[in-house]
Amino acid sequence: MSDSQPFPATSGPPRIRVLIHAAAPDGEPDAVTAAYHRISTDLAGTPGLLGNELLRLTGDPEIFVVMSEWESLDAFRLWESGAGHRGVTAPLRRYQRAPGSRPFGVYEVAAAY
């Protein structure tokens, strides 16, 4: 494989990444981080969840994006429609913020190197 070619395509559906935008409230600089760790602990072993990351905006330590990676859209939708979804993710919900009308987005991996 040359350096300019993408990794070979995997068989099956494309991976999915879910991005949730969040902001720490004034006076609670660690609130988003604490909620992220609590949720991540509760989600350990969730079928289809490949992992997640907490990203902080450089230059503004109160702005975050939580990125979770799922093996497929079906795996994410199955988890999202389950009874435990809302309870597990509740600690982060009050901090969700995003430009535009939605504090989250679901993205398909279209290419990777």
C-alpha cells in the first residue's frame, strides 16, 4: 500500500461517530469531565461501543466535545433505543451546548488514513 492510499475498506457497515457538544457552567469547571467519567464507566462493555474520548477546545477550557465510536449505525441505534440509554447519559445532558439547533450529531466514517 502506498502512503497516499487509504486503509483497505473493512467489510460490513461503516463505523459511526457520535459527537456531543458540551460546556461547563460558570463556577463548575470540572462538571463536564466528572459527568464524562461517570458515563464512560457505566458504558464499559456496551455492545457495539468501540470507545469514546473527551475533547477540550484549545483556548477555552470550558468547551468540550464527547466523541464516541460505534461499530455501526445499527449498534448505536439499538443502544440509543434501549431502556438504559437516557439514565446512563443523564449526567451530561444538562451541559449539552452546540452552535445551531442540535447539541449532538451522528457521523458515518466516510474515509480514513
